[in-house]
Amino acid sequence: MKHVFKKVLAVAAIASASFVGNAAVAEYPERPITMIVPFSAGTSTDTVSRLIAKVMSDNLGQPIVVENRAGAGGSVGTSEVVKADPDGYTIAMGTVGTLAINKSIFTDLPYDPEADVTPISFVGYTPTLLVVGADSKFQTLEDLVAGSKAGDGITFASTGNGTSTHLAGELLKVLTGGQMIHVPYKSGAVGLAAVMSGEVDFMFNHPVSAKKNVEAGKLRALGVSGAKGSVVAPEVPPINDSYDGFDLIAWWLIHGPANMPDDVTNKLSAAVTAAINAGEVREYFATSGITEGDVPLDGLKGFISAEVQKWGGIAESAKAKAD
């Protein structure tokens, strides 16, 4: 009889623990969630984050407070998130920089993007456009490559050493076998102005701002960095069509610290998916050249690892390091 009684108590305890666990998940979130944006206010990452956070807040029934923690290419804010409690109340908007490129260009990165994060949801991506000045003698990508092989002293602008725009130029140099000189600038706007004036020959730039200047007669687009092309410039051919293996995109991915509970991760992931499908978000994506995420939750870790390897290989080849 005692044996039976003990079994009943054990079953009751398990059932009680299960109920408490399920209740805890059902109640999450019970308080506001903090979303760290590891870049300054007003950047594209900040804009995307605030829009997604607003819709997520409506879906989850709790405010998502966006806080900017800029510095060291996004490493400052990201390191703050990976050190937080893995309870789902501190998350971040990760980028190709913070979760892929930084591992190779910073000597003492205070986190490992593969081991120290819990991926929650892929948000979206955008390629860049390779542009030259409207008065450039290079009419096509083939012209540009030919010039680089002929010793024309081809130069390309970027938004700084080790950035995606820098590494895109380095990959083009490797795949074409041309000679191209990197000229870093403090911002995309300054670099683009240098291209327009003829100070440098080309640059990889955000598709929306590049397209506006192309339509204004100030630039000419010669190629798209992503193999799938650009939704805002479908007439521009992917560079990958001419040089196999050229497939570089900027992307956003929401994550938390390592070891977050699966149920909490799943709930947040579902909220992000719902936000991406909301009308106001889809409208913003369409006008901003962003394609919604197409990597499932169970594929995010593999995606990050592949991106770390891809960008790391380019950075190593170019011996690129952050300023």
C-alpha cells in the first residue's frame, strides 16, 4: 500500500511540475521586454527594429522597449545581450556584422556568435548595388573588370575597414583576378559622393539610395551583390551571373543569449513571424528593398555558421581588420 501511495505522489509531483512549467510559458511575457539595437538611432537597423518591436508588442501584450547600444561595429550592444539572463526578457537585433563579420575582424571579440546566442527569428535581407558615377567610362561590369586587369588603378569606396561594403569589393577582386584599391570612408553618403564626383571608381551601396541616384542620373548600376537580385532594381543583373560564388547580402536576425528555453524562443519566433506579415511591415520592406526572412527557426544556427565561414574567408584573404 505504501508503495502504491508513493507512486501516486510521484505522478502528482510530475503533473504539478508540468503544470507550473506550462503555466510559466503561457504567462510569458509578464513584463516588458528589452530589445537591444547595437547601432545608433536612425540607422536602418534601428528603423527595422522599432517597426518590428511595435508590432510584436501588440501581439505579445507587453511593451518591447528598444534601446540603442552602439559601439565597436555593434559588439558593445551584442555583448550586453549575450551576458543577460536567458529568460526571454533581453533580446537583440543581430546583423550580418554582429553575428558574422565581427568574429573575423575584431581581435578580442567579447562573444562568440555561434556559441553565445539563441537565434529567434530571421527578419529579412537586402543585397547591395555596385554603382559607378554617371560619367564613368565603365558602362558594364565587364568594362570595370577589364579596367582592373589592365592596370587602370581601379578604386572602390566603402563605409570603413572590415565592413560588408569593404569585403564585397575584396571578394570581387578575388573572383575576377583584377587589381582594385580600397578607399574607406566614414559613411555611405560620403563614399557615394566620392563615386559621383569621380574621386573613386565604384562602391557597393544600399539598393534604395543607389537606385534613387541612378534614376536622378548621378550613378550607374552595374551589378547586384545577391545571387537572387534586388526587388527594387530587378533590371540590374546579379554579379553571380558572371562570377560564380558572388552572393553577399546584408541581413537582420533577432536573437537572445544562449540557453533560452525552447518554449520562450518559439513564442518570440511566432511573434516575429506575425510582425513580418503585418501590413505596415510588409509595406516598409517593399519600399526599402528588404526581402522577408526565408530561414526557418531550426536552420538559423547553421545559417549563422555558414555566414561566419563565408565572410571570415573574405576577411582573411583581404587581411581586413576593424578600424
